[in-house]
Amino acid sequence: SSIYIMKSLWSDVESDKFKDDLALRVYTSRLLGQDPSLVLHGGGNTSVKITETNLVGSKEDILYVKGSGWDLVSIEKDGFSPVRMAHILNLSKLKSLSDPQMVNELKTQLTNATSPTPSVETILHAILPFKYVDHTHADAVVTISNTVNGEERIREIYGNRVVIVPYVMPGFDLAKEVGRLFSEMASEETEGMVLLNHGIFSFGNTARESYERMIGLVNAAEQYLVSQNAWDNEKPLIDVKSKKIRGDVSELRQKISLVAGNPVLLNLTNSLSGISFSKRDDVEKIATRGPLTPDHVIRTKRIPMIGRDVEKYVKDYVSYFDIHKTNAKEKKTMLDPAPRVILDREFGLCAVGKNMSEIGIISDIYEHTIESILRAEKLGGFQALPASDIFDIEYWDLEQAKLLRNNNFLEFQGEVVLITGAASGIGKSCVQSFLNRGAAVVGIDIDSSIETNYKHNNYLGLICDVTDEEAVEELLEKSVCHFGGLDMIVLNAGIFPEGRQVSELSTIEWNKVFSINLNSNLNLLREVYPLLKVAPNKGRVVVIGSKNVLAPGPGAAAYSASKAALNQLMRVLSMEWSSDGIRLNALHPNGVFDTNIWTDEVLISRAEHYGLTVENYKTNNLLGVEVNSTDVSELAAELCSSLFSKTTAAQIPIDGGNERVI
């Protein structure tokens, strides 16, 4: 197979567009960020030292270092934190400094108060005597250092080109150790520094020199893996899942949610490499030695769960916590012991998270971990850091504080809603209302626009004819394998046929209306019942009914009768499913005119029929208000919230007040 060896992406034409030192820092940082084998989802950091004149006319040396929350692939000038060098260098001379103290000191030295928090490795960047410093977690380098004879192999590859630093937790202690070793070991040949089990640094006096040294150093590691026949991993086998697995997936998600203390999403990545790795006979042995780098442990947990025994995983995690918490400087509170990565022979590589953005990061990281583990095995065996070091990272005060800051709770976070008829009108509006509350949304419709209506990680749009039972089966399998289960259903799909007196209504048209408005919903509800039973916060169903249920009109027999029957089905199921904690409620909208069926021509025609202006026709209700799709969708979402947790079988009109209903 073809061998990928790292090459420089530097372009004289492109680089000429960047005129100052910081702009060039942005340019080469983005070059590094383009390669996920170097940095992945916020990993790595870069810096540049610049002399600037401050407001009172004094010259100051400023370190611009990547700020917290920025990703090298898309970083801008604003993503670099400008910190005064003089104070940082004084800090580096202290004998000790706690991490919270260090972060506070760095923040006090920002020349721009609106800048992001400087990297925890700021002091390390400052003490290196080079204008530009680049740091990545290059897969090839970390793979080699995560082997039994890792340090010897690194020395063999690089000789005097790098200073080798044994693993020290990031922060002040690492900066001190780097300062000591660099002063002892660096020579004129030194181009970089390898932090064992962590990553690699390169440096230079120009942006290009530092960047191309990084590429050269990583290239050497890749060439070494090739020379040791440890580069190419076996091509994964194609996997075809034939049996229905949605029930098993949903039950596994329920167990993990219970352990996590809140609903989570569970994604079967369907990665071929993940499936092949999960099927290995030695997967438990090689996948439970620890993460590829300490930076990954916060995202992926210490080790993946092998198989589906959640209780065993939790028991092992609690035991690990109890063993290592005595090593901590102060008593820690155990994080939730739910797994973030699952390797299962049938499900393959699965990722667990509060939303699909988080899941994407976790699965990407573990894809790289699989590649590195397999390569390291060919070099004599994958060997991660000792568990005590991993514990210290996982329970690091800075990381725990970051997790708390990032935990912006949304009511439906980690929950999944299926919305039918979601390509337009009320259904499309429901998609947005549920996304706004943090839900993962499966939108289905016969209209192909359903697939592309929303560009959102938490959205899955599927084309489906709700009257096709096989298609419904398929969509439920896809939905559950993508998000892990179903918690809420909004039954919105339906048709409103042309007005016709019963004397002129054919059986064919009657049956068509019932097949869509009633029968398809009966089938869907029957199929989702086992999934709603295991919803972590109990299942919820919202039926989008109609004013016609309560006050039918002439010429709408098929529509009115089908909606009334669906309403009655909701009432029966609210009794049958109550023992499972599943709630079903109905909304009865009327006069929702911002939908596709209400064109300008139709509105004018209907208004004229009643002798009203279009505006008066739209507000022809007791309150004199116009009801729109968002009004209905917001109430639909609210019916699934905790506010209505003690309400089932309710019928709520949303029509501005209709005399015939009242």
C-alpha cells in the first residue's frame, strides 16, 4: 500500500500574504492544524516572541501563545494570548507554583484583558530561547515513545537533534524540568524536544524554520516506522450488520446514562478500522493499557469499555479511583465513571457524549489511538503511562474546572427526538425548537430537502415514506445506531386533502388519508415503544392534532376523522404506557399560515370567501392573534420538558381561541 510520509505545506506565495510575525505565526499554526496526525481537536500549541511598545512608550517582550479553546486548524490572531515575558521568566525561577496560581499569574500578565486564557505550557514556551516554538502530539512520535524501548528508539532516530524529556505532567513542574534539561543537553544541533508519552516540540528563529523542523522531525519518526515494518496496518474487513440491533443499543445507552447521571448519546461509528480492532482476540489486552497521550484522557477516559458490561467497567473505575486518590495532593471528587469509548465485537467502535460534536472528537481521537496501538505492537508492544500519572491528569484541578465551565446545561442535552414531516412548516420549526434545547434530532420526511435543511452536528435528516413499514424499520435502525436511542417523538406528518363532501368522497381517498394520518402513526408508535421504555428520562410523545378534532367542518371528513382517531389512539396509549412512565399529549393548532399549503393565492382566496382582508383572516380568533409554526413547535418542545412531567393525555388548543372549540 502507498506510504504517507509527512511533507511541508509551506508556500512562498501564501506566506507572502502575511506581513508580520504574528500573522506568520497564524499561517504556520494553521499548516500544522491541517494534519490530524499532528494535532487533533484543540491539541498542540504554538507561540511567537515579539517586542512591542506599550501605551506609555516602553518596549516590552511579549509572548503570543495559543489561547485555551482555540484549535490550530482555524486559529486567528485573536486566538493568541499576549503575555508579558519579563514576569513569566521570573515565575520560571520559583521553586514551586501550583497550577491554579500559575494560571492566575498568567492572566494578570495579559496585555489584552479580552484575550483567552494562555496555554498551561506558556512558561515552557517562554524559557525556550527561540522566537518561534511549535508543539504537536504527532502520532508517529507518540507511538514510538509508547513502546517498551521507546526512549532508546527516540535516541536512535534523532541523536542530538532533540532533547529528550521523560514524562512530567504539563504545567509548572514540566517547565522547570525542561529548563533544567535544555540547559544541560541542548547543542547547536538541537532542533526540537521530545516529551516522552506526550509529544514533540520544534523551534526556530523564523516561522518557516520552526514549522519545517517539526515536519522534518515527524517525517523521521514516520520513516523509522516504515523501516521497522510498523507503518502499514492490516486493511480492515468490510462489516455488514444484518440483524436488528436497535433494542440492544438503546438498552446499553440507558445503562450508561444511569451511570453518567444524565442522558447521553451513543454513536456506533461504523468505522471499519474500529470494527476490525474490536473483533481482535487480544483487544482487551492491548486497548486497556492507557491512552495514547495524557491530553486524550479527559476526552476518552483512561481506557475504553470492552463489550457491554457497564457494571464491571464502573466497578473497575471506582477501584482505580480508590487506589490512586491517595496519590493526589488533595481529596478529589470522582468524575462520573461512565465510559466514553466502547469496543464491542458486534457494535464496533462506539463513542459516548453529551452531543455529536463531543462524540466526533472522541471517535477521531480513538481512531488515531487504534492506528498507534497497532503500530506500537509491531515495535514490541504498546505501553502507556503508569495509571498514577493518568489519574493525576484525569483529576487535574485545571481540567476539572474546564469541564465545569464547559458544562452549559440544556434541558434536552443527551436526548433524542424523532420528528415526522420535518421538512417544512410545523415539523421544520419543531426541529429548530428541539435543537435549541440541546436535543439530537432525527427529522424524517418524504421530501429530499430533509437531508440538508439543517447543517448541525446534532441533526440527522432521513428521507422516509411513513406509510412504508420496511422504510420505518430501516430509519429506526439508522437513528438508534447514530444517536443511541429515542426519547421523544413528535407525530407531525399528515395530509390535508382538497375539500370534498362525504357524498363525493371515494374509498380510495379516504383510505389514503387514513394510511398517512393514522395507520402510519400506529405502526411508528408500536415500533418505538420498546425504545421509549428505556429512555433515561422516560419517553414522551407529542401528537400534532388539529382544531378539527374538537370542531370539524364540512368538506373535511377524512381529515377530521383521521385526526380524531389519532387523538383517541393517543388517549388509549397514555393509559397502556403509563406504567412505563411514557407520557403522550396532543396539540390542536388552527390557522397556522406560515406553511407551504398557505400560498398567497390561497390566503387571498380564503379571506375573500369570508369577506375579510388577509390580515384579518390570519387573526380571525378570539384573541385577535396570528398563530405561527414557532408558536406550535415551542409548545411541542415544552410538552416534553420537566414542566409537563406530571401531565399525560392532555389536549391543548393553540388557536387564539375558537368559539366552536370553546
